[in-house]
Amino acid sequence: MRIAVASGKGGTGKTTIATNLAVSAPGKVQLLDCDVEEPNCHIFLKPTIARSETVTSMVPAVDESKCTACGLCGEICQYSAIVSLKTKPLVFPELCHGCLGCLLVCPEDAISEGAREIGVLEVGRSNGVAFAHGRLRIGEAMSPPLIRAVKKEALGRGGEAEETDDGAVTIIDAPPGTSCPVIEAIKGADYVILATEPTPFGLNDLRLAVGMVREVGIPFAVAINRSDIGDEEVRRYCDSEGIRVILEIPDDRRVAEAYSRGQMASEAIPEYREMFAGLLAEIKREARR
């Protein structure tokens, strides 16, 4: 089963939920940190990294001796990564999404697959939890290819197609927001937990996140972090929209103290391990309905 933890904004406790859920899960479990622009699950899990590899993205390489400047490559590119103004094409690698469209339409086979480094994939383990995350290269804007590389580590190198263990759980820590990287991270998930906080900012961005998840058609529920601060507007919104609040985490000083010692809540406070184990069991029951 694949459970993605997402949020409309940063700072709502998304990583807290993802890491504690992973360490509280029984059986075979894996945590994929797909927030490749600012990965931080490793700070809490402290994994031993066993493998590190460079991840590249496809960019067009033009053989000007074959090119006839027909312009078809520029016409198909929706991101202006390759432009032909009645001249040989100009390539802007940072804009390329690696869709291979320019290769497919070139009548002269003048375009081949080049490669551009976008980041690093690191894989390891932490106390029985398999772990993988990506580190996007500084200045790089194209994170979806690196997120796809992280997701291919799901329960082994086979990725989605070879996940056959019904008891296995993959937790995906998605980037914050509702843009393309988030869509890439939650794509293929069986269930999404939307982390929020009971504040006006939390509600505003929760609305956006709910619209995103509904658009992609994945079952979801809301988790309210620091649930005993702020106001009741998030709960009222969830009630009016028929959205289930599956978890409420109080503003607990013991959690902050545990984090200051480098411990997760599930490790330091027994009832929190029970809380997150119960959350996982509830999600599995709901997914089977």
C-alpha cells in the first residue's frame, strides 16, 4: 500500500506525520522523501546510506549536419526548451521536461537524447525502515524527474509494477504546495493524508490541496497538527465538504522536547506510537471499503 502525506503549505507537520507513521508501521515499510528541494526526513530517521547515484534528465542533442531547420521540434515543445526560428534549433536545457516529443517529430533523426545532471538519489535503511530521498542540484528547477527516480525505489528497484507484498507499506513525503512536483509525488498513491493546521493560512492552503487531490481522484483525509490552537474553521470546512479528519495531533510540549533531543514522538512517547499505528490500521481499513 502507498500512502502519500501532502500539504497545501509548508510547516504543517507533513514530515512529522510521514516519519512517525513509518517508524510505527509493523512489517515491511519504506519511507520515500520526495520533497527533493528540501529533504529532511533523514534528519529524524538518521539512515545509513548504502547507495548514492547521480540522476539525469533527458535534454535534446541536435546534430546540425542533419537538421533542415523545419521547425517541427519547436512547434511541439510546450515549454520553449527547443526553438527554431527558421534557423538551426536553439536548446534551453533548463526548460526541458524530457518528454521526447522533439525526437519523435524530427523527420531527419537529427535529435538524440542528451543528459543533464539534476540531482542525487540516496538509498539506505534506518532501524528496519527502508529509506530513499533525492537532493535536487542547487539552482535546478526541474524536480519531477528526480522525484520519479526516488519513487522507482519503492520496495525495490522494480518500482510500482513489482510491488506484490500486500502487507508492505510505502510512505511518501510529498513536497508542499499543489504544483507539478506534488502531483508527481502523489501519483500512483492509494491514499493521501493532507496535513494542515487550524489557522486561516492552513485553511486557505488546505482548500487548494483538497481541490488538487479531488482532481487526481485519490482517496484522502485530513490530519490537523497542533489541533488545540487556532480556531475551528478547518473542522467546519471539513464537515461542510464531507472530508474526514482522520488524525488530530495536539500542541504537545513533550513532542518539542523529544525533537530537541533528536527523537521522534513515536520513539519518546508510547501513546504516539499507538496513535500512528492506529492511523495506519484505519487507513488500511478505509482503503479496503
